[in-house]
Amino acid sequence: MKSTVHISNYQIFCLLVMHSLGSSTIFALGIRAKQDAWLVVLSGLVLGFGIIWLHTELQKHYPENNLAEINTAVLGKFLGSIVTLSFAGYFIWVSTLNFSEFAELIGITILPDTPVWAIQGAFILLIIYLTFNGIEVLARMSEFLMPIVMLSLILMYGLIVISGNVHLQELQPILANGIKPVLAEVYPSFSTFPYGEDVVFLMFYCYANNNKLIRKYAFSAIFMLGASLVASTILIITVLGVPFTAATTIPLIEVVKMINIGNIITNIDAIAVIVIFVGGLFKAMLFFYGSVLALTTLLKFKRKRVIIAMATFLIWINLTAIPNFVFHRFIGISFGNSYIHELYTIYLPLMLLVITWLKAFNNKLKSTGDGQKTRSCTTTDYCQEGE
């Protein structure tokens, strides 16, 4: 189905960066590999390119269709509908986890006296307003905010180095226990977070105004994300050390709090919180909107009604099933490391792509066979009528 809505490939790039950057830079990814965590992140980037190649290769075969339409085209109406409903549930669940996480982080860091339900209420109203206006508004907003967020990160990284709290010896010895602990952390952790979560963009790639350039811009976004993750991981470990990093809930905030340049530049952790908030908003919002689009595409419901219904469900599940940040982290980590996450980010897209390849190969064989049959009938005197 050809869409009348279009966004630029650069806006796809901005959305990808904003979607992945906010939550991934605040935690010390791969810290179970201790001082080699930055090697885990660097190695994970290679896996990330493979995952994005998988997603964009599937999209290349269906350039004008979103994931819900691809499911129907590949699997048929009945089975495709079941898979689409499953993806919609997956998207809203991940959105719920991110919504809870960032609302709690805002409460912990800058609004400790504000009830969590009030923060969540403001958060969900913003999501409703933005998704009501559609993907074009989200894309323009990301195009405006992405440079600001990246410059803020670069500023924070620079101030951390200038403050003199970086101790590179914390990265030594490199590969003290060999390469095995590094590889053990790369998979399955980096197959699902942060790169695998970009599977939600299979709902949005069809809006790009030049489908042939999607992979180029997606790879550029992943490279920028990977470079930022390597830099943040190195800085967190060299400032806090491995034991403190592993025990800290939000390592990036702790690092930023240590910035003090001549007792003049200090207490700038609010910048880090704003970066976290913006990134969390985009991540929760894009997963939320992906679920909405999956349901509206499949069930033909009006988009605004689905948005209201899904927003009500999201608030209800947060207030009743996720009591605090510690419980959220437990559920998020358990879910993120499960095969369920890999199923939606890797295995199902791979299955759809393999079936697409098999169908294309089968059609090619049929067309070749029909062509040979036609040529044989036009070059012999013994063709029967109707051949």
C-alpha cells in the first residue's frame, strides 16, 4: 500500500539515533566483562550492523509496506494477522518498560518529591499529543533535537575529561581473561539491546522518500550510536572504576556529578537528565506508535481511538503491575535477556526474509520454465495446439 505520508532519509537517521541513544548511554553495557566492557560494546557494533542489514534487507523487498503489511504478504492473511498482533503486543510491552523506566528516572534524579503517577501522566499526555500528529511531526522534532542531544553528549564527555577524573589505568589489563568473556557478553545481549530494538522501524521505513538510501542512513545511525556507546563506556569505567560502575543504578549521572572545573562549572547533571528524558521519550513513543500502526493497519480502526485505548492500557499497567524502579529493572533485564526478545528482533524478521527469498526463487524457476516451454514451441514443428 503506497503511503501519502513521506519523511526524508535524514529524518529516518535522526529518529534512529534518538530512539537508541537515550537509554543505551546511561547504563554501563557489558560491565560483566569488567574493564573489557568497551570491547564488548565495540564488538557488539559489528553484530548491530548485521541486525540492521537484516531489517533493511526485508524492507527492500517490500519498500512501500510496513511490517504488518509485510507479514500478510509473506505469511498470508490468517497467519500474518496472528504475527502482526504478536508484534503489536511486543511493541506495547517494550514501550511500557521504557515508559516506566524513564518516568522513574526523572522522579529519582530531578523530581524526587513529585508522585510518579503525576510524572507518568504528563509523559503520556505528551506521547498522545505527538502521536496524534503523526510520523511527520515526530520526524521533524527528531531532526531539531538530535543535534542538540549529540552536542550535549559531546560537551559532557569533554568536561569529564577536562575535570581530571579520568584514570585510564582502570581499563587495564586488557583481555586479562581472554576473549571468551567478551564474546559471551556480545551475544545474546547485543542481539537485542540496543540494535535489535530497531525492528520497530519496519513500521516506519515505508515512509522514507527514497527507499534505496534507507540502509545507508541506518548504518550511519548505528555507527554514530556505537561510537557514542564506546566513548560513554570508557568514560564511565575510567571515572568510576569497575566495582562502583557495576553497583551503580545510573552510572552516567554519577559521572556527570563529578564534573568540577575550578568550582565554576559544576552541578550540570541536569543536562544529562534532559538527554535521558528526550531519548526515553522517543524510545517509548516510537514503540507505542509502532504498536498503534500495527493495529490500525490490521484491524482498520481509527488511529486516534487506538492511541487513546493503548495510552489508557499503558498507564494502567504501569500503575498496577510495575511498583518501582527496582522491579522494573528486574523485569526489563529478565525480559531483555530472554529468547522472547530475540524472537521478535532477529528470528521472526529472518524467517520473513527467508520465506521471501524462497518465494522469489520459486517464481524465478516458474518464469524460466514457462520461457523455455514457449521457446521450444516456437522453434519446432511438433508443438501441439494449446502448448
